[in-house]
Amino acid sequence: MLRDISARDLCATGGRLTNAPADPPAALSDKKFNARIEALAAGPTPFATQVVGIFYKDQNFQGATLSITSGGNCTSTLDDTDFTVASMPSGWNDVISSFRCYANCYCKIYENINFGGASYGYFPSSTFVGSAMNDRTSSITFS
């Protein structure tokens, strides 16, 4: 079922992970932390949220982060869209340089709101979105 991810979904783990590494690059390379995120994604409970993507202001998973959550996993196929962010929350339009997806999701970023313009993806992660899309993300789809 396709649904737009609302502002209330734009939080990390809803308090289910309270001891994550403070440094985003350290968190990304921490195998135990990533296993905990994936475990949360593997078994959602009703009305639970889970991380589907973490987006970084700078390349190589550096700088400020935006965590996007949803109530379910993505399907295992790339020919459908499971979740969308039609426009970025305040302060996040045209600032993303790298990302990592979770919950079986692959991300595709778009230059314009409502999935228009140039795009980059679908990928499970990207240390740099490339010069053509750097600091140009205005919407996202998850498959």
C-alpha cells in the first residue's frame, strides 16, 4: 500500500533504540547497531514505526541527519513504490549528500517535489549522491 510519510513519521526509532552511537559515521559502521535497526524492521508490531532511511547533510554519512520512519518494511521488488516523501520537511530541502536505507528499502531521490525532475536511485545506500544530485533532493521514494 502506497502512502506518503507524514511529519509524525520523521523521527528515529520512537524510543526503541536509546543507546545509538552519537557519531553518524560510527553508527553506520557499527555492525551491532545496524543489526538492531534491521531487527526492528524485521518484526514490526501494530502501530510501530521503524527506520526506513537516514539521510545526511554531507557526503560519507557526515553532518546533520534526518531519520525517516514508517509502519512497515518495503517489499523485495523495485518495480513498486512502498513509501513516499512528497516534499522534504523544513530545513531539509536541497541539502542531502548521502543516505542509508533500512527495512528492506531502496531509496530514490528526486530534484523536485512530488517526484519530478532529475533523480538518483534506487540504492540501499550512497556515500555521495553525485555532483548532479548533491544538495538537490526535494522528494524521496522507497521501494
